[in-house]
Amino acid sequence: MIQSWQIFDYSSFPIFGDPDQTSKHLDALDETGRSSGVDHGPKIMVIDDETLIAETVVEILKGEGFNAISVSSGDLAVELAKTMRPAVVLSDVMMPGLNGIETGIRIREIVPNCKIILFSGQAATGNLLEEARNSGHVFEILAKPIKPANLVSAIRASMPSH
Amino acid sequence: MTKFRNSLSKKLTAMNMLVSAGALLLASVAFFGYDLVTFRTNLVTNASIQAQIIGSNAVSPLLFNDSKSAETTLSGLRASQHITYAGIYSAHGDFLAGYWRDQPSQPPALPSVDPVTRETVNFADKEFILARSIPFQGKEVGYVFIRSDLGAINDRLRSYAVILFTILTASLVAALTLSRISQRSIARPILALADTAKVVSEHKDYSVRMPVPRDRDEVSVLVDEFNQMLTEIQNRDSALQQSEEQFRTLANSIAQMAWMGDSEGNLTWYNQRWYEYTGTTLEQMAGWGWQQVHDPQKLPEVLPKWRAALVKGEVFEMIIPLRGADGNFRQFLTRAVPIRDAQGKVARWFGTNTDITEQLRAEENLRQTEKLAATGRLAASIAHEINNPLEAVTNLIYLARRQPANAEKYLRLADEELDRIAQITKNTLGFYRDSASPTKMNLSEALQEVLALYSRKMEFKRIVLICDPGDDIEITGYPGEVRQVFANLIANAIDALPREGTLRVRASRGCCRDGVTERGVRITFLDNGSGISSADLKKIFAPFYTTKKNTGTGLGLWLVKGLVEKHRGTLHLRSSTEQGRSWTAFSVFLPEHALRN
């Protein structure tokens, strides 16, 4: 009965382009036009499978003088945390692989003092947060979209120097 | 008493008489026959003795040829009134003397006489003759000839007839009397039984009883059993009447309208509620009169279906609008069940009409509410899709402001993200575009658009989607509702699928399998999730049935079914929960035209 099945290509949907494409767009930015960030001070890790979001957030934070890097998945972030030991983690919630909450829990195991901030565009994350709270993990959550000014002040408030 | 041309009592009497008369006649004939034979022998013997007496007295007249004394001897025969003639003949056969009872005439010739028996007897028509030789000293000296009429026998026969008639009459009278008496004990109870049976069958009066005859015989057993039968019929009758009464009471007290009809579908009875609701009478409604309260627009659909049910003897079920006494129509779930007799033939039809107007209204309201709720859930799930590009746009605009040198490139990226948002809103709009009448829609496109809305969710679970949306398949239907069907089935599949599961979606042109062949499109959603247990399968389309305790309303599949049926389509579900090879397949068939004109 099934004869003409085709593997469905997500990228054929105009709304859902290849996530890697977005980073290419940013890479294409004029090197001189970028604000110079700092590579010292407490580290901020920005995790989002939508790399355009992660990279623009990093760009904004660097502009404010923060030492930030972008990571495209939770698994990768947990791996990096071992060497980087971030002070603040800003993570998307709904991601393939480890979700934001799982990632936060794992990173806290590695860096107990690390401040975890979640940001999500979905109301459905409520259940995930509830589960995390029940097992003793309380996270601050920000809703997408968030005004860059508000994001910056939230990050600033979380920095260990404050 | 009933008059029969050949009544039992007449038959019995006739039989009695016939038997008695027959037996008597047979006995009489045998007796008289024997008597006659004996009498005739006696007659001959008497004549022979008389001939011998005459012979011995005639020896000397013969020897002396003395005719005078011979005549004297013969004259002694005057005492025997039946002897018509007697004569004495010489040894040579010459006539010597004669005797005539009446007029003397020519003496007859002597017949030859047997020399051994010395006698000859001959019977003629009305007489007999006897000739005898007269021996003397061992020599025949002459012959005696006697002729006698048979008057003696006739006299005897006459007296026999009189006796026979008398006996016969007397015995028949006796037989008649006896049969009258015997009738009293045999025929009368049977005749009474016949009369009672007639009364019972004519007046349907089962209360009569037969008096049981005093004699214990077959007839009394018959009467006994007959009475027993009447009692049983009476009991059954009253039980039937009681149950009929109970049925009427029940039928009049139920909330439904109810009716009954014969095997041909002619309705003969309606319950009180029917008359109350419709404001009609049995005269108006009898037979096929019920059509008066039907919607003339719906009747062409009702009548063929009802006729088909009558022919096939199958249960009839249909939602039919019926007009009330106030002139307003209400919707009734109409069911008719054939009642069969012992031979399996349809004896009658029993039907009910259940007012489901409120139920249909409530269901419609629920469907509307669920459609809104589903839209709400959809809005929540696409919020993420919109919020992500919005976040990117917000960031990019902020950066463009901060870094004017790169503004052009940031804004170009922001533009692309805005296109993404526009596409999402365009896809979402399809759900709200709910037209009042069916419109032509590209089903393949709609299917892809709905899949696109869930693509993020699928990618999040790393679900492999294998899709064949068909080649621009078009149908006429309600685009928003068709999208809703797809969205609910896809969302269910995603919920059921584990990480890295596979969802296959396929749309193809085809024909409806059951019933009338109809062109349309079949859309199949096959997932290799955990499957649906057989217990859940039975209830899965019922409203408020859910296996997702906290997140589900239990209305998703119920809504899908309702919407598919609204499109005159069919929805099939198959599933397997076999460990490691579980799957679920929903198959939706939508006809090319949702509504036939």
C-alpha cells in the first residue's frame, strides 16, 4: 500500500530553515563592525538550538562588556562547562537532545554556584519547570521574546559581583 | 344442541339398529333355511309313508283288479289337503284307481320308479310327485302315484314371515331404546364437548367448564383434559392481558415516543406521548400516515431507508426531524426493531423516537467549544514558533541600532525572520477560515501546512517524518475543519511517539471501500509509537475519554470523528501494542464532495 514514501525534509518548510544557516549569516558580518567583547571576567554561556538567537544574544552581551559564548545544544554545553566553568548560563528550554532544564541540572552538578536562567517561547515549559521544582531545582525563567535591555539587566543582576 | 346432518347420536343409533337387524336377519335366515329343508324332507317322508300305507292297502285290489276298493283306500287321503292327486297303477303301469282333490281329470302317466329304492321323488315348480312300487311276496304288483302341491311350505313361509317381522320389530324397538340409553353415557358427553368447544371458539369465552361424566372412561379423560386446557388458556390469556397492560403502561410512561406496526410496516399503534407531541390521532397516523409529521425535505431520504429495512427485516436507525403540535420540528433518534415469530418471520415492528434535539445542540456546542480550545492549544504550540523568530528579530534590531556599520546585514537577517513569522501566521490562518458552505481546497497543501506547524515539535523529539502529501489533491469541504482533523491526528501521533520515532503521513486519491463507491482521498497517519490498547480502542472516540491525564481534554478524537462525519467521510483506526513492533494507524477517507447537492 505504501509505495511512494519520501523522507520528509524539514528544511523544505520555509518557516524552518537549517539552523546552521543562521550562524553563516552572522559569520558573514564584517569583522570590524563587531563590538569587541572581553575574554576575561565571569563567563556567560548562552545555549539555544536556534543559533541565530544564541549568537545575537552573545553579540548583545559582548556589547555590554560581558564575557559570553554561544553553544548550540545542551549536550555540548555540559561538555564545555567542565573546562569553562561558567558563572551564568542562559539556556533555551525546548531543544533537541538535552532540554534546558536537564542541561541546567547537569551544569549545576559540575559548577554548583553557577546561576541558571532559562528563556522560553513556549507556555508548555510549565510542566517541565514544575517537575524540576519538585526535585529541588529552582530556575529563573524569562519569556521569549525579551527586550535586550531587560535581558542585560537580568544577566547583570545574576553576576557574582552583585 | 348443535344439529348435524349426520350427528354422532344418529350414527350411533343407526349403527345399533343395523347391527341388531343384521344379526337378527342372519340368524332368522339360517334358522328358517334349516327349518325349510327339514320341513321339505318331512313333507316327502310323510308322502312316502302315506304312499306305503296306500300301497299295503292296495295289494288285494291290485291282485283282484278291484278298482272300487282301491278308490275307497285312496279316498282316505281327503284328510291331507295338500295332496292334489293320488293314483294306483298296475305293475304294467295301467291306471287302476285315482283320487283328485279338486276336479277329476285325465290320470297322469306313471314315471319310472327306481327298482332299488322303489321310490321316485320329483319336485316341480309348485308341486312334487312321488311314485312308489307296491311289493307283494317279493314282486312288484303295482305303483302308487302321489302329487302334492307345496302349499304346506308356503303356509310355513307365511307364518315365518309374520314371526320374523314381529321379532324384528320388537328387537329394533329394544335396540332403539338401548341405544338411547347408551347414548346418554357415550354420545352425550362427546356432543356436549363439541358444543362447549364451539361456544369457546365462537365467543372466546374460556371460562366455561364441562361437567365431568361420572363414569371413568376415555370420554371423561377427554373432558378432563379439555377443561384443563381451558384453564391453561385462561391463565395464559390473563397473563398475556396483564403483560399487554403492563406494556401499554410502560410504553405510555417512557420519555420516548413509541409505536408498533405489522410486518408490512403499516403502523397500528402509537403511545400516548406520540399523540401529545404531534397533536394527531390514530386515524391520521395509521398505516403510513406518519409521513404527515415528517419534514417533506427529509422524507425522500427516510422512505427508501424504511422500505429497505422492511424488505430486509433489519433494524432501522436514523435521526429524523418530526413536527410537533406547535409546528416546530425537533430531532428524534428513530429506531425500529423487527419482532420475529417462532419461524423467524417478521411478525411486527416496534419503534421508538427519542428526542435528541438538546443532545445534538449540546454536542454541537461542545464541538464548537472544543474547536476553540483546540485552536487555543494550537496557538500555544505555535507561540514558540513565533516567539523564537521574534526574539531573533528583537535582538537583530537592537544590534542594528548599536552597530550602524552592520545595520544593513542585521536588518536583512531580521527581514528573513519576519518572513518566517508571516509564514506561520499564514498557515495558522487556515484554521480560522471557517466557511459556511464547503469550498474547494488543496488538501495536499493543507496537509503540508499543518505538518509545518508541528515540525518544530517533531524536530524537538527527533521524530523522522516520512510524508507523501499527494499531487495537489483537491476536495470540496470545510478547510478549517479538515486542517483541524490533521492537526489533532498529527499532535496525537507526536505525543505517542518516543524520541526518534517515525511518523508516516500519506494522502492519495482513492475510493471508499464500504457501501457505494465514491471517489475521494484517503489520508493515513502511521506512527510506530506505543500503540493503543484494545480496551482504549473501544472508547477512544467517546467524548471526555483521555489517556493523557493532565494535558488532555478527551475531546480531540471525538472532534476528529465528528468533523470527518460532517464531511460524510469515514475514520478507521488500527493499532498494535506488540512489544517492540507497536504501531498506530489512523486512516481518514474524505469524499471529493463533502455535501452532495
